[in-house]
Amino acid sequence: VLEDSGFSQKYLSIIQREVHPVKGLLLPHTILHWINDGLMALFFFLVGMEIKRELLLGELSSVKKASLPIAAALGGMIVPALIFLYFNGQTPYHSGWGIPMATDIAFSLGVASLLGSRVPVSLKIFLMALAIIDDLGAIAVIAVFYGGAINWMYLLAGAVLVMALYLFTKFGWQRWGVTLVGGILLWYCILNSGIHATIAGVLVAFLVPLGKLSHYEH
């Protein structure tokens, strides 16, 4: 609403304002980048935990359960991207093909919840599974096609942190503080590795023990 109103220029000047909270660290440098690379990583942390639960216990825990939503999700990613390229392939905006691929999981599930009993339970389950698979595909697209040049030192440091967090979980040493500190360090490494920083949220989510998912989500 703000961007399409008379306050558009003021709004854009605010979100594109330079912000350098810690000198010497390679952090996002505008409010917009803090939203895209910081807050979105938290969002994907939440979605990642939902994905893990569904993979282990829910609608994605077997090939039979997952086959229909997988087919629907693939169609829901590929067809919009092709439509976008058909109209924009020869324009300066051709690289935006990844934008229409992602389902807005928060919006779609929110609408289904608001409709309550008027939406069949089976439809809600299907929609949730479709949205989760679609998000997995969107995460992969972000990682592969929308990152920058790879910085292997930061990527290696990130891999070491993932292994350390995995070992903490495996041997029962995992605590909220460990996840918080390890997650922030991993986010910093992924941010500077050339891969989109939201991947850090998914990686940390997948390392949360199954028994603690509900607590972490809350």
C-alpha cells in the first residue's frame, strides 16, 4: 500500500537507507537487506521446522502420501515460471522468473484456517503438504539461482558449524542458547558465502530435535 501511494518515495528512501550496526562485519547494509536476509531467515527457520515434522511424521513421510502434493507443487512452480518467461523472456526483467514460483504459505494456510469447518480437513492437509513442498522447491531455487559468487572459506566455516550443531544434537548437548549462537554464526557465514542467507534458517531448523519442535515453534 505504501509503495503504491503518495508516500512511495519516502517509503523507498526509508527501506533503502544505509544501516551499519557493527563496523568491520560484513552485514546487510540497508533496511531492505535486513528484512530479506535477516527476518526472512527467521521465517524459513519456522517453515523449516514444519517441513521437518511433515517429513518425519506427517503428510510427506511416505512416497504414497507425498506423490499427489509433489506433482501439484511441481506444476505450481514450473508453469508460473514458464508463463513469466513467455511474457518477460526478452525484457530486462527476465531474471525474475523465480518470483511466481513460490506459494505464499502464510497467506494460503491463513485463509484456510479463517474459513474453519467450511474447508474440508483433507483439503487443508493437501494444501499444507503442497505449500511445504513448494517452499522446499523455492528454497532450492533461491540457493542455486539467486546467490552471488561463492566464497568457499565462509561456506567451509558454515559446513563446520552445521556439523558442530549436528553433533551437539546427536549427543544430547543441544540447548536453546547453543542453537541461538550457532544459528547466528551460521547465518553470518551463509550470508557471506554467496548463497542466500535464508538457507541458514532451514539448516538450523532441520537440526532441531523432533521432540523440541513444538517448543521452538512456540
